Amino acid sequence: VQAGTLAAAEDGQTVSLEQNGAIQIWRLTPRLGEAEIGRRIFLAITARYPGSDFELPTTLKEVDVLAKVLTERYGYEAVVLQDVSKAEVAARIEELTKKLSARDELILFFNGHAQPDQPGGKFVMFPSYDSKNKNYQSQGFSSDDLANWLVRIPVTNALTILDTVNARRARSGKAIDLTTLPPRSRWLLSSAGENEMSYMSFEWPTSIFINALVEALDKAKG
């Protein structure tokens, strides 16, 4: 794809593409001027699943390095939910729904286990491990839950980043169909493409996806 500027779906906006090696960075320029943009929130939902057979030892480190570049380079406020219940996630989303406005921006990040191919093509994400029942699936929130949250949060621009082994399934359109959401800017970035799988690395402190994403954000202009 050639770098350049494309006409956006809404009048007064542009979408620009910056090529940084293998990473393509799409930028949305909203109608609001830079000085008019309010709070920038990075909400990370991350899980290690300690005490389980499914433990992910690098997830919190990945959140740390991503939060560092977003707070220091782009002025985001980081809110990290680690190994929490679905109810705790919903409560924090409800809090943001009440506090944020159209002037604010949101990045919602999930890294952990997920289960695709649920009834209706849905996608279920698991923010914690239920040690009592020895089951992480009991705490899952679905792609329908995520879509409903994105509808209710009043920010104009919201980016959802999914970093999970089956992230490619979330892009199918059946799992998370952004075209059904209100006419605001809603973006989805997944750690794997249609025919790919995304894995953590035992050699690197973060996954290949997070390493590449942080590198691109750190080197990007503006």
C-alpha cells in the first residue's frame, strides 16, 4: 500500500497511512483540533492466570511497555486491570461511560486467553482465572459485551487492540462487526491476520506483536 492521505468517511476528517517497516500506521485526524482533544485513556485488561495450566508470564510486562510509550509520547492516562472478574471490567467501563465525553479518546487493550467460534460466530475473552472452580472461562466477556461497551462510551475515537492467539477470529465480522456501531470512529487492531496465529515469546520480554507495535509507536512522528 502506498503511503498517502485518503478521504475519510466523515466530512472534515482525513486518514493518513505511514509505513514503518512491516507495520502500517493509520492516523485519523478528527474534526476537533488538537487543542480541543480532552483526556486520552489507555484501558488495559490483562491476565496472567496464576496457578493455572494456562499461565501467561509476559502479559503484564507487555502492558507496562505499551503504557510507557502511550503515556510518555502521547499523553495517555493508563488504567490497568489485571486478573479481574468480568463484573470488575464492566464496572470500570461504566465509570468511563459516565466520566468521558466526545472530546476524549480511548484505547481499550486486551491481552490474554480467548475462545473463538462460539454460537453465532462470537468471540469470548477471559480476564481472569477462577481458582475456586479451576476455570478461566467462567469469567469471560463476549464480543457482544465489547460491542455494547463501545456503543455506550461517548468518546468520538476509540481503538480496540486484541492481543490473543486467536485474535484473527475477531476480524471475521461475525465476532466484532464495527459497521453496526454508531457513526463514530471505532477501530480494531488484532495481533494476527486472517491466516495467522499470535503467540507469546519465551525469549523476548514481550510478544512479537507488542514488540513491533511499541517500536512503531516510539518511532512515529507526532
